[in-house]
Amino acid sequence: MPNPTEAKRILEAALLASPEPVSLTDLRRLFDDQVGPDTLDKLLAELRQDWSGRAVELVSLASGWRFQTLPEFRPFVEKLQPERPPRYSRAVLETLAIIAYRQPVTRGDIEDIRGVVVSTQIIQSLENRGWIDVVGHRETPGRPALYATSRTFLDDLGLRSLQELPPLEEIAKTLQLEPEPASAVPAAANEPAAG
Amino acid sequence: MSEPVQLPSAARVARLYGEPYIELPRDLYIPPDALEVILDAFEGPLDLLLYLIRKENLDILDIPMAPLTRQYLEYVEALRATNLELAAEYLVMAAMLMEIKSRLLLPRPPVAESIEHDPRAELVRRLLQYEQIKQAAQQLDQLPQLGRDVLAVSVWVERSVAERLPEVSPQDLAQAWRTLLYRARMTAHHRVSREELSVREHMSGVLRRLQERRVLEFGELFDPARGVAVLVVTLLAVLELAREMLIEITQSENFAPIYVKLAHAESH
């Protein structure tokens, strides 16, 4: 096994050469599996530290580690980009949020929450982006497809797992059936919509 | 529309059924020229309802049902021309609002009161759920996104520039030279032996065998066991015999066996 400094440089070269996240398994293969997971974690943490203060950072994602530009340089990097990525509409974002937070869900589930029909284009645009895919079918009439977010979704949003999604905000407190004096009011209003 | 049974609280009545109450319904109407803009701004009936509730800081229970319903129906009218599917959804919501109102107005038997669900509960649950997702969607959008906010870094790796050519070591060259020398020696050997294995000698041999058997399959003329040199000389012999029209070489069709026999002139 190479000394730590050399090992870090090997990791650096491998990570810089790949636009895709490199998995820990692949990184260990660099050293013919002679480097333990703990050592690898330590080396990567050090390497990330080495790069702090630069315009590029080393990040840990769902499928591995990747070098990427810092978000604050977006306006500058954008100037040299031939095309700008289109922003997603609210309909697409809400659909994505429902799939991300409530997965696996069917199109019907999404429609229930949004209160409007979910168009095929919305689902398709998310599928084409590689952010969602069908993970199964609900055993109800019509066997509707169950959608879930993919690893690419986590990678592209800089997340390691779904647990790193921004927490759902507790809204129930601001909107309640409070003024109802009758005893008939059930606990429904207090039940968090998060389910 | 008043809610005599459900909302006896004086404070609430004062706030909603006093002066502000008079103003409220007007504000809930959508001016026809503003309709187009608002259509784009809302994601659906839930979204609109949520907006109205938040904007007016209303409790969901205090929304005067009649103006709200009227407004929804205006939506439906306007939408019918452009988006029937969406119009249906707004219509469903209008129906739901009216149903809630009507159920609230109906006197409930006191016994069933504790069992019966509040008709508004489901609407409130859906509104809360939708608002939560709406906020979550905004938060998701604020996360740095690959391709939009951040770019993956990849340095230029040289292998992608130049075609990779095989490497040649001095040892390879030496080996190649040795092979050449070896082959040259083999050739020299051939030259010497060609006099021994003379073509004409083999021509005789072939003719001899043909006299015994009259017809031989082409392959039978050759004996691989005696080495390449002999094979080559034998072939030359056969070709020479054919050129001198001492034998006939025939093949009925492509890939069929080739037969060699003595030419008629030579046959005894």
C-alpha cells in the first residue's frame, strides 16, 4: 500500500478524471483492496479538507464521491455555457416533491395530493432526467405503476440519502379546526399531514 | 351565509361578520381581466383555496361558502373554453365546498355527534398536505442542482486525445530479428533440399501411383508426415504434370473433391 500522501494523490487523480461519482468500491480497487474502508474514509476526508477554499469541492453523494464546482460560481460558469438548463415548473417540482417524500407513490396518489391531474409529460420529464423510475406496481385494479426517486436524483441534488432531504415543515399548527367549540371535532386537524 | 350553530364565538363573529365580512366577498371575486394571469399562477383548486385562505388570513372554517362557490363556477366557465380537464377539477372542488357547507348546516342528532366526522376535516387534511408538499417543492428547488447550480468536474485525461499505439520494446525487436534469421535459414535449407526432392522425381512418383490406382483424390497424393518441403514439391510436381498434360485434374463443382487421373494419351 502506498503511503498516505501518495494514496491521497491517487484518489485525487481518479476522482478528478471522472465526471460521475466514483463509488467507494471502485476507489478501493485503486489500491487492489489493500486499503480498509476506515482508512479510505479518512483519506477522502483529508482530501476534501485539502480542497477547501477552492472553487471546486469534493462531495460525498449517494453513489460515491465527486468533484464539483461550488454553487456560488454558477453565474460565472453559466456565462460560458452554451445553453441554460430550463427551470422546472411548479407542477413538476410538486410532483417531484410528492414522489421524493411519499415514495413509492402512484400517479393517483400524486393527483390526490395536488388536486389536479398529473400529465404524462410531467412524469416523463422526470423520468428522462433519470430522477424517478418505476419500482413496482400496486396490486389494485389497473396495477398502477409505483414511482420512486433514483440514486441519480440524490446525486444531482448533492444528497447521500433521502434522509438528507429538507424536513417537511409542520404546518398543522397554523391551520387548525381550533375555533370549533363543539366536541365533535376529531383529531384530524392535529394529525400531521406527513402521515 | 351565517353559521349560527357552529360559530357562536363573539370575537369570531365580530371579525368575520362585522365590517370586514362585507368587504371580503368582493375581494374573493376574480376580475375577468385578471383571470388569465391567475390561471397561470395557480396549480389547481387546492392551490387557489390555499391562496385565498392565506391571503385573507382566514380560518378555513370561516370562508363564506356562497361567494367562494360562485367564484369557482366563474372559473369553470372561463376554463371550459381552454382546459376542460382542469375545469372538472375546479368543479369537483366547488361541489365539495357546497357539500361541506350543507352538511354543516344540517342539524345533527346529538347521539351521533361524537361518531360523525367533521365534514371539513378531509378538506383541511388535504389542504395541509398540499401546502406541505408545496413548501417541500420550493425547498427541493433551492437545493443546489447538478447542471444548474453545480457542475461535475472532470479533468482532461490524455488517453482520450491520442490513439493508443502498441508499445515496442527492444526485446521485441530482437525476437523479431531472430525469427527472421531462423526463417532465412529454413529457406536456405529448402534451396539445398530442393535439388534432393526434385520436382521431376515426385512427378514420377505421382505418375506411378496413378498407374496403380487410376484415380486418386487430390489429398491422397500428399503425405503431410513428410514435412512441408515435400508437400510443396509434390504440389509443384502435380502442377507440372498437369501443365504437361500428363494428368487430368477434375472437380465437378466448387468445394467438391478434386480428382486426379492419368491423361488419356498417357494411359496404357
